Amino acid sequence: MKKSVLLLAFASLVTLMTYCCEFTPDIQKVENEITDILDQQKISWNEENIEGFMEYYWNSEKFTFQSGNKRLHGWDALLSRYKESYSGEKLGKLDFADIEIKALSNDLAYVLGRWQLLYNDSSEEGLFTIIFLRMPEGWRIIHDHSS
């Protein structure tokens, strides 16, 4: 009896350890994948391809974007905002700096950073926090807070 209780306890412990270890994020892999996405977004923006920039945003009405005192719901609302606010010379050249990627799991991460738009004779910059969720189609930004 004692032997079977100990064996059951040991088997439970091994199962629990295996289960817990599966959820330890592969931080380097997550960071590399998200860095690649941010690089692709910069390329798309700088080629004046707003739809390409938006490719990694979750195309859902549940997506949220906040900036200043405004909150938008939905991918279409953000696309419209970008098209109205940024076109031609107003697009500028996008760059990111001070990037910190925090992997919460293999499927969830958030990114802190600084954005900068460079124009011919001026620039704009601000901070952002974006939340990424890995979905069947790949990583998607489910929330963006930019200031």
C-alpha cells in the first residue's frame, strides 16, 4: 500500500514537472519572431504600404488601439485612422528604438518601445506598448497603445 502511494505521488510529481516545463517560454525564439515582425512593419511603412504595415494587427473588431484620449475598436477603424492621418509626405520614415520584448508564454508577449517618424525638416516621436498573441495565422497585435 505504502509503495503504491509513493509510486502514485512520484508519477504525479513527474507529470506536474513535465506540464510546468512545457509552458516555460522560449524567450529567444519569441523575441526573434517579434523583432522580425517589427522590422517588416518598418519596411512596409517606409515603402508607403499601410496595408502591409497593418498585416500583423489582428483583423478583428475586438482589436483595440489607444492614443492620447482616444480609443478605437477594430482593425478597419485603425486602418482608416492611418490612411486619414498619414499619407504621402505625412508618412515620414518610421524607426523604432528602445525595444523591450517581454515573453509571457510561447504565445503571448508585450513590447515596449519608442517610435519615430522622420520628415525632411522635422520629426515626431512617442512611446508604445503593443500586445502580441500567437494565433493560427501567426503572431498578431491584439492591442496597441501609442502616445
